[in-house]
Amino acid sequence: MRNGLAILAVTVLCTGCLTMHGSYRLRAVDDKGVELAPNITLMAEGSGIYSARGALCASYPGATVLVEDAKTGQPLKSESPFRCRTRK
């Protein structure tokens, strides 16, 4: 019984553990969908999207960050769109 609980706990905890693979393009847009940094292309590999997203949110509080597959242009549905918090 104790081993079963341990396996269940690890399974539940790891459901949020995703290993990201691939190259992604990140963009920050305002509420109207206008790109906030049109002359900057921000690329990230794998889980590097979280650092890149954090940098965009720090630069553009309240923005929406769009994460797209660099090859296909398709949104990364599990992470995009992401709404940045506004500063207080």
C-alpha cells in the first residue's frame, strides 16, 4: 500500500513535468494584437521559452506573449498565449 501511494504521488507530481523540445519564436503583443518589439526576433530552444517569456514580461508588463514553433509557425498551445502580470 505504501509503495502504491509513493508511485501515485510521483505520477501526480510529474504530470506537470514537460520536457520541451524544438525551437520557438516568442513575440509580445498588446491588447490589440500589435507587436510590441517588431524589430526583435526572440528565439528559444526547448524549456528556454520560460526564460525568454520572463524577459518579455519584464520588458512589457501586461503584454501577451505568443510562443510559436519556429519551423511551422504553429502556436505552442500548452504555453501560448501567456498574459504577463502588470507591475504594481
